[in-house]
Amino acid sequence: MNRPMRTRRQATLASLAAELGVSRTTVSNAYNRPDQLSPELRRRVLETARRLGYPGPDPVARSLRTRKAGAVGLLLTENLSYAFRDPAAVGVLEGLALACEKAGVGLHLVPASPGREEVAAVHRAGVDGFVVYSVPDDDPHLEAVLSRPVPTVIIDQPQLDNVDRVAPDDEDAIVRVANHVVGLGHRQIGVLCMRLARDRNDGFVPLERQQQARYHVQRARLAALAKTFEAAGVDWNTVPVVERFNHTVDDGATAARQLLDAHPRVTAIICTSDILALGALAEAGRRGLRVPADLTITGFDGIAEASRAGLTTVHQPVLEKGKAAGKLLLEANERVEPKVITLPTELRIGTTSAPPRTAEEQWFGP
């Protein structure tokens, strides 16, 4: 006959205080305000707690009492794994984590995968504020975040009135890339861009979609490229733009393949991210094209992989971006007016950009 297993009843704050002959406040201070106790008393409280099996104060009860969760929520516009896979996202996440670590608060990841309309995760998140990382302006998760009575800081996009934001000057940065490329003499130019809206499009982008893009960073970069090219005598309507919904090196390679198959006379490809540019480099190699002799390729972000590849790119301080956003959020209650932090960028000329080959060189070869 099996007998029911007898388990010792879990100790409580009250039973631990009785065992030690101290007040409940003293036990609580051992965990939450250790500076209020002598080192010897705190050591005795914690050792007795371990012996009796007391797990510590209930964090849920504490948050209800203080109305503080002790955590910052990070809203992503991707699957959760994206935060640990994409190099730029990893840098932002590390910077934000460092800011939270310094403040002694936790970090709660709230994924908002494209196409998902369910926003319960936002409403359930026990956080004291949100950092929103690069979402479209019509994302329902963003609307849910803004409906909660907690501070919010946006990284990159969207750009909203009365909401704190941390971002580079995208237009100025991409104009420097465009001026570099046209200054080298390129006029047959193609563009690879990241996702423009929540609906999937893996292909060429008509002008209307470019102008109505819900990801305003991509919209701003394309608009700045158009303006710069037009000033250099390049009709933007003749510039092929290829969009990719997902953001991987393989997607950059297939986008470059699609572009070059349709426009083989292109001599330069401007990419709105380093990831897409690394894919374009891979496709150029597959086709036997020499970079930069046959094809100039540029990126945007300045990730480590781009530096190793010698990519001409815009470097932005992604670690500082995360740290600045975290600091801004944690200080939000000390300010009345919203604050915008514009981070510096740097155009780094690598080995993937050069003047286009002359017609004679293209005919006779190197």
C-alpha cells in the first residue's frame, strides 16, 4: 500500500521572523534593504532562511504593494530569436541590458512578430515602462504599449510626437552614402531595402509603396536617396529597388540576384543594412563579379561582420543606442517634455566601393 509523501510545510516570512526572534520588517530588509542591517544579522537571517526553506519575499506581492515591477519591457517587431541573431539587434539589446543592470532592474522581452494581431503579451507584461525597438507606425502592439500608463521610449522608429526617441539621423547618413557612390561616377545604381510594411513583399518596389512605407526609417532613407540621385542627374524612376521581408544574409543574396538578373548593367548596389549588403557580396561572388572592380556595394549599420568584409558602410553606435534608450526610460519620470536623442554616424569607406569600369574596360576586360 502506497503512503502519501509527507512534505515539510514551506516557511513564511512570519515563521522565519518567529524562529529568529526578530520582526517581519527585519527579515524583509535582509532581502530588500540590506543596508538597514548589520552584516552579521543579515547573514543569520539568510542562513536560517536557507535552513527552513524560505524562498524570499513574494515578488508578485511586493509589486502589488509598491506598484513597481522592477523590469523594463522591450517590444520587438520580430520573433524573439531575432534579438539574439541579428547583430545590430544584439548590440541594442546589450546596451539596454547594461542600462538596466546599472539601475538594478530586469529586462522583459515582448516579441511582436509581423502579422500577429494578438496584443495580450503587451497587456500582461509586468513592467514599469517600454522600450519599443523599430516597429511600423501601424503596429497594433505599439498602440497597446501607448495605451498603458507607463513611460515609453522608441528606438529608431516610428517617429511620434510626445514620445521619447533614440535614433541616428538616417537621412543625413544615407545622403553621405549616395554622394559617395555618385561621386565615384556611378549612374546605373540599384537599391536593396528592408521591409517597408507589415504585408509581405519580396520583390521590386513601386514608387507608391516606397512613399507609403509604414517603417519610416526605410521610407526616409529611400526618399533621401531619391532626392540625392535626382540632384546628380539620375532619374529615381529608373532606379530599381528590391525589398525583402526577412532580414538575413540569404535574403540579401536573393534580392541581389533578383536585381542583377533584371538589371545586369547595374554598377553599384546601395543596401539599407549591412546584412543585405553581405548577401549582395555573396551573390556577386557566386556570379563571378569582382567587388569593387565590377560592382560597388555599400551597407548601413557598421556591424562587426561588415568591418571584417571591408564593406563601405555607415557606422552607427548600436550599443550606445540601447544604453541611451534605457537611461532615457529610467529617467522619464524626472522630465515633463519628451526628449529626442540623435546619435552620430560615420561613413566608413571600405574596399567594396570604387569608380565604375569604363565602357572600354567592360568590353576588353581588366
